[in-house]
Amino acid sequence: MKELVEYIAKSLASNPDEVVVEEEEDDEGKVILKLTVAEEDKGKLIGREGRVAQAIRVLLRVAAVKAGTRVNLEIL
């Protein structure tokens, strides 16, 4: 799932070299992905009214269901 977010973010970002995805797991077994991008790319990844970010989260949710886990995306 980390690779999926990284691929999507690098495709959308103007500075793909600054895209960093960190993966953590909380005590409940839920995977937390923290996405860090350049300041000028945040708007592209969030989109108008958060539509792009929501679409990325939907794709992650589908991948998580297939893998049998739960996932959360944080854009920093």
C-alpha cells in the first residue's frame, strides 16, 4: 500500500523527489501512512475541496480490504 501512495503522489507532484511515505502500525493493527510532499505540491495532492485526497483514500481502502487490513492516510 505504501508503494501505491508513493506512485500516485509522485505522478501528481511537480517535485517527485520530495515525496516521502512513512508507514506505521498502531496498537489496533491499523496501518497509518504519512505522506510528506513539497509545500507547493500539497494543493495538487489535496485537490479542490479535498477530492484528490479522498480519491487516493478510496483506492487505499480498496487495497486494504483486499489485504485484510485497515489503513489511514495522513498528508503532512
